[in-house]
Amino acid sequence: MALHTWLLYLVAAMGLSLTPGPNSLLVLSHGALHGHRKTLFTVSGGALGFAALIALSMFGIGAVLQASASALTILKLVGGAYLVWLGIQLWRAPAIRLQPDASEADTRGATMLRQGLLTAVSNPKALLFYAAFLPQFIDPHRNLLIQFIVMAVIFVTVECIVEYLLALLAHRIRPLLERAGKRFNRVCGGLFVAIGVALPMMK
């Protein structure tokens, strides 16, 4: 992966990690209920789930690229269209509402880790998202396995850092998201649309 591609991917991963999703909402709830240290179990579970989904997506992408040299262009165009569609859906989504029930919360680390893992892997949209997002940064003339490993490590690392910061600032972020949630969704949706339109056109 070329340096400029790596930097672009890093920025995109950071932006996409900030978009609201099931795992980020779970981390916010656990952070508000149990504190940021305890929520590390939830973050770790989510990281394992994301790593598994990325690996599955990469396996499928690699198989397609081996079957056809021109498949990368098709993957980029289809993936870009899917990212635009996700952006439109996020733009239209209602503001976030979090109402955690402390009386029903299980504070065992193993339970929180399992909840983070299951929340990540039980979302089929995540698998489609990685299959749409990752091909935008692939260089077919370089080693695919190394590129896949680099992208997986970067994305999971960024996701862990962002989710931990969400847990750390949960008490402050939750009211802010609830007040300005619609605008936040539109910013994130616009980011998806921009990525979906721009990246497939880049060489």
C-alpha cells in the first residue's frame, strides 16, 4: 500500500469509526453505566467481531480478484454505490436516543465482552460495508495479503481507540448526541456519500 493511500485510508477509517452504529451505542451505554475501564471488555469483544468480519470480507474480495483482473473496478463501483446508499440512509436517520437500564445491566467482564462481540458479528450490514469499503484502497499490483493485514490492523486499532474514547466521555457525549444527533447523522451521512462518490474514481 502506497503511503498516500495508507494516509487516506487512515483518515477514512477514523471518520467512519465515528459514525453511529450498534457497537458505538453499546459502548456509550456501558461507559455511562460501568465506567471506561470496565467497558474495555465491550471494546475488546467488538474488536474481535470486527476482525472476523474484515477477514471474511477480505477472503471474498481476494477470491473475486483472483477470478478476474477487471473485477476490482466493478467492486469499486458497486461498493461506492453501496456507500452512497448508506450515507443517504444515515442522513435520514433520526437522532440517537439512549436509555440504558442500570437495574438490568450485567457487569461481568465476560458478559460485556460477549455482548460487544455478538453486537459486531450479528450485524450483516457490517460484512457488506467492509466488502464495499476495503476494495477502494486495494492496489492489484501489490501483495494482497499484506494490504489486507495492514487494512485490518489499522481499522480495528482505530475502532478500539474511538470506542474507548466514547466510553471515557460517555456522560458528556450522550446528552450532546441526543441534542445534536440529527446534525451529527447528516455529517456522517455526508462523509459516506463523499467516500462512495470520490474513491471509485481515484487511480
